[in-house]
Amino acid sequence: MTHLWVRAESRPNEDRVGITPEGVRDLARRGFRVTVEDSPRRVIPTADYRAAGAAIAPEGSWVDAPDDAIILGLKELPEDGTPLRHRHIMFGHAFKGQPDGQVLLRRFRAGGGRLYDLEYLVDEQGRRLAAFGYWAGYAGAAVALKCWAAQARGGLCGPVGTYPGKDALAAELRAELDATGRPRPRAIVIGAKGRVGTGAADLCAEMGVRVTKWDMAETAHGGPFPEILVHEVFLNCILAQPGCPVFVPESAVNPGRNLTVIGDIACDPTSAFSPIKVYDRTTSWDSPALRVAERPPLDVTAIDNLPSMLPRESSRDYAGQLLPVLQQLDAIDTGPWGRAAATYETHLKGLSP
């Protein structure tokens, strides 16, 4: 019997979940055993999972789960350095040379476990089977426009938080933009045809922001891209990967630009392939903007769990995409799970001692 163990998220401001009670009920009908950890922060109440037939375990008890349990989470594990003996499904951010990712891989190597990275669950053509992209784009564009509004007031964007739904976020943001008394900024979205870019462009359209939409055709020449500097807001929706061109070079901090806000929604600044070279670390919910130039100001926002600003919409959307893949866990050595395992093994072999 395949045993799926849904862990509580340990990261602050992370209220999302990768499976709904309806998904638990579906897996149970297929003969799966499902355990869900209690969590006071999760957007879907624990009682709903209990009613769907899941066994309920204490928060954080996955460390003592049976060896054959497959642990499902979203964001990072507690960074306590302990060896990892289970099979984990999560966003590991470990396959692009990220320093923290190398530490994570060593923990798996030490414990004999395995990472099935959610970013690398793909079909035969290499297309991702489940992604939070749309709501990452929507929330990321909202934070970038909050940064622009804060600049217009002569300050730096203050803390951001979660919202009960997208309408609440949109209403708050519209009021902030209106209060500046300025015309809406111009934005350019790169990756506009993807899920992330679509979400970003939709938020901009709701706010009355004019959007230039670029995708592969517009960036195929490899740069430079002076058009980006003509816009006040740049929204990067392209994942860092080998061959990705540089969209914003280090020289972009110099005067002579209209660009004052970069929303790096893809958010992978520690990767060697990052297309934005004016910053080197993520920002946070408490401090969403990093000022990298003063005259004129240039702020970067790069929060790596943006969809959790809208946990209800993003969880249900993502869980609906992921469920058909979870249904294949009883054949974990084949299909998308086999491909994810092969990706993990490749990177494990390349790990330094």
C-alpha cells in the first residue's frame, strides 16, 4: 500500500498545501494510505482532511514516519543538518548550483533518501505537469506595483502578507496606486505566454497598467535588451536555466533609465544562470524590496513563495494539477516519478564530497 505523508510547512508565511481533502478522498479510493499532519496555519483546516479519510499526525512528526512513507511538502525542510532517509516530494531548489541546495543534497546522500523535485515532474516532452505559475505571476506583479507606489510616496515598500482572496489584494493595490496621483507605470513582462507571465499580465491589466508582452521570439537574439530600461516596471517570468540571456546587466543601475522596479518573479538569484545581475539575494515578506540604486531609485523584489499570498486560490489550482501525478505514485519507478528520480541521481553523482 502506497503511503503518502503530507507534512506541515515549517516556513513562516507558508499556508499552502499540495493536496486538497478531495484529493485525499480520491487517493483513498485508489487504495492509498494518506496521513496529514496537523497545522494551524494551513489554509485548509485539518478537520476537512480527517473527514476525507486521512489519518492525522502531529505537526513535524514526519521525521518519525515509517521508512516507506513518501513525504509530500512544498517548501524547504528545517535546516538542522539531519540526514534524510525518506523519499521527499518538494521544491528542493537544488539542481542549479544553489549553495543551500547542495547542503540539502548532502543530507539526502547521508540518509539514503531521495528528492522528487516538484519543479522536475515533467512529461515525455519535458513540460512541467504541475506549477504554481499563474498565482506566482499575479502576486509577483502586485508586489512589484506596490514597490512602485511606495517609490512614488518617497519610500520603500513595507511588509506584505496573505489575503483571503485575489479580490481583496486587487482592491488594496488599486487604492495604493490611485493614492499616488500619478499615471500608471508601463510594465514589460518577459515570459508572457507562460503561466507565470499570464498571471502577471492579468494583474497589470486589472490595475490599468500598460503591458508590453515578450516571450521567446523577442529574446531569441540574446541581448542586450535596452527596451527593458524604457519601462518603469520589469517583470521577469523566465526560469533561470542554461542558455538564458541576461535581461538586466550590472550596468542597469546607472542613470539614464526609466526602470525603477524589477519584479523577479522567477526568483533564482543565487543560480549562475540568473538573467538579472543587479542583485544576489531574495527578498522577504517583511522586507519585500531591495534598493540597488538611488538616482533614480531601482528596487528589486524577489520573494520565493509568492503564491502563498493567495493560499486558497493557489493551493486549489496546484493541487488539481498535481493530483493526476500523485495517482501514479504506486508506480514510482516509472513515468514522471522515474524521470524526477533520474534527475536527482544525476545531480547527486555530480555533488562534491
